[in-house]
Amino acid sequence: MEVAAQGNISATHLQQFKNIVGEPYVLYDEESLKHYGHDETELLLFLPEVVLKPSTTEEISAIMKICNEDRIPVTPRGAGTGLSGGALPHLGGVLLSTERLNKIISIDERNLQVTTEPGVITEVLQNAVKEKGLFYPPDPSSRGSCFIGGNIAENSGGPKAVKYGVVKDYVLNLEVVLPNGEVIWTGANVLKNSTGYNLTQLVVGSEGTLGIVTKIVLKLIPLPSYDLLMLVPFASLDKASEAVSAIFRAGFTPSGLELVEIDALKIVAAMVDSHAVPVSDDIAAHLLIEVDGNNLDVLMSEMEAISDLLMQFEAGEIFFADNAQQKAELWKLRRRVAEAVKMDGYTIEEDTVVPRAELPTLIRGVKQLGKQYNFEAVCYGHAGDGNLHIRIKKQGTANSQEDPEMVKGLRALFELVYDLGGTISGEHGIGLIQKGFMDIVFKEANLRLMREIKKAFDPNNILNAGKIFDLN
């Protein structure tokens, strides 16, 4: 679906923007507009009127002052890896890319902190601190391409979240340009802060609707010395799901616990031409289980105990990754599942999360809804924290917005998730495509408070307007 720009930008505006960021960084040719008009959300395309690439906080502030005064919509964008439409410029106007704010400003080894700009690729940041023996755990599957600023906007997680938490658990302080161009720091570079409202955590996960983050201070931890990885096949998807809860009830906390349904695994294995994982017809799903720490003997004992436990759930022959290459191969397969299944026609992705013990019920419900609403679904995700990604393919339906029957099916899915004690997004955000389902999980009082917060930050409603909810 392609939607044309709205007509908010004049020749005068273009010249003002060129004066601020430089002519090479003001783009309005058709190719650029199309490139920045989509992200990884389904098959959607909304053309901005102009793409701006500032390189400093001051430039962003100057842009926002102009846009606020003249009521020009602004859509912030990181790397464009989002899956909820948060960076889609559906109102036209300005697409503001943070790609030139790409410096790691400092790594403070004494205080275990890093200060970075938002356009740094997440894996680049992780590798930079790793060289110092430090660890930044949040690692979304797109870590090799996504920006740390986008991770802030969506409160990203990834496989390590089950043990180490998500982005919000590592953000200490943020420099933010407000919609009117004012610049603030939200907190302080300290581990404890009980000084007024927590604006830092309000901005984290706000999907670029409250301000544009220009500097980020993150907490780091020491890098674990060892990690062990095993792949466990199951003939039953139910048994694989039940085993997840049992691992934690037995007192273990893996550093990664991922579930991949066999249909998804077959697709990704074919795409990357990998034979690292058995994909025979008698296997329904795999669990990928990692433990990490500083005592190798303890980790080996944990893995043996977990293996013994899994036999109670009819696990098949367990594969232990013996070296770094095997570990990398297994993680590559897991991280590329989303890309592979999308290429195979599973263009609609939902990001549900339930208490982990409810995973078997959720997966059964997904399969039943697929039959009821005539769609195919494959399931995978961060089973250790109950965060299940559901990829959907329906003949003739490229996105969830244009098919009323698909919308009914998704509403039924989200109602099931809510009934199980969960919610409709664990790490991808609400953005544009899920805002119509917010009434399932929130009362009107909740939504009213959110709208009032939005108005306090952005009274003219220019910054990523129409995401998460519409202002009344």
C-alpha cells in the first residue's frame, strides 16, 4: 500500500532546512522518498515530503522550531528496522533521520557507563564495550543493523532479556529535543534517582512521540567469561512450550531461551543454506537454550541438569554447540527467522507477550484462530519471557490494514492474549498498525492519561502524530 505525501513543505521551508543541515542532507527525490517511506512493517509505504539528515542536537532543535511553528508533521527514524510502523511518515511532512548522529561519545570504565548518539548500530556499541571487558545485554534480532536510538524508542529486548532485562533497565539519562525545539536532559548519570517524575523512563518506549533522543547514557555490566548453548528438539509444540516454564520453576535462569517452530526453521534453514539443525518431519519445534557466567564447571552442571529435566517433556536428541562457530551458526538461524519467513510470504507480524506458563495455551489458540480466519501462522520468539512472535500469511493479504477479516482475526488474537494475562506488544511497540487494538488492554482512563502526556510534550501534535493512539 502506497500513500502519497500531504503537501506541508514550501520552497521557503526547503531553503531553511538546507541552511540548517546543508544541501546534501535535504532529500526530496523520488528514490529517497520511497527508501525512507517504509520500514520492515508488513508491506506499507508512506512517502514523506522531504528527508532531513541532521548531525547535531542543535540542528535537530532548529528543525523542530520551524516545524512546530508551522505545524509540519515530523517522523523520527533510526535504521528503519521497526515492525510496528513507528517510523512510517503517514502524514507526509518531514522524515528526520538520525543516521548521522553515529558516534560513541565515551566509554566510562570506572563507572561502567557508555554515552552514545542514537545512530550507532547496536552491535557496534556492544562490540566497542566488549573490547573493554564490558557488556550491554539488550540484543534484538536486528542488532547488526538497528540503531540504539530505535531500541530506546521501542524499549527493545531480544534473547538476553530473559536474564538481563530490556533496554529500560540500562538507560540512565537521555538528551532529548522536545517538539518545540527545547533541549533537556531527562535524568542524571547515576544508578539511583528519586528526584521528581522519571522522565527518562517515560521517554523510553514512547516510540518517538514525545521527543527526539540525541544522546544516551547507558549502564554496563562486566562481560561474562563463558557461555554454553544447546538445541533441543521436541515432537510436540505443546511439550516444548510446557518445558519453558518448568526450567524456571526448577530454579534455572538461562541467558537465552528461544522457541522456533519447525515450519519457521525450515524456511530460514533453506534461506541461509544451513544444515546445522535437524528439520525432520517428526520434530515440531526446537528450544535454543543458553547459560552464561564466570564458572565453567557450574555452567556445565546447569546444562546437564536442564537436559535431564527436558527428558520429562519428551525432548529428542540434544545438540550441544561445541565451539564458537557452531554457536554462531545456531544464533544466525534464530536471528534471521523474521527475515526468512517474511520473504516466504508471512508479511504480518504480531508481537504478543503472556506469562510464560500460558505459552502452550497461546500457541494452541493461534493455530485455532488460523483455521477460523483462514490464515497460516508460524510461531517463534523469546519463550523464556513469554514473548511470542507470530508471523501470519493470508492469501491475497499483504498487510493487516486492508483486510476486514484479518482485522477481526487479530482482534480475536489480542483478546486471547489479554485473557491469558498478557498484552499486545512485548518489544516491537504499537506504532501505526496496532493502535486500533489498544482498547483491549486499556480502559479509557489509561488512554486519556496517555493523550494528556502527549499534549504536555507536544501541544501542536507534530511529532510522530497518530502513532500509538489518535488525539481526540
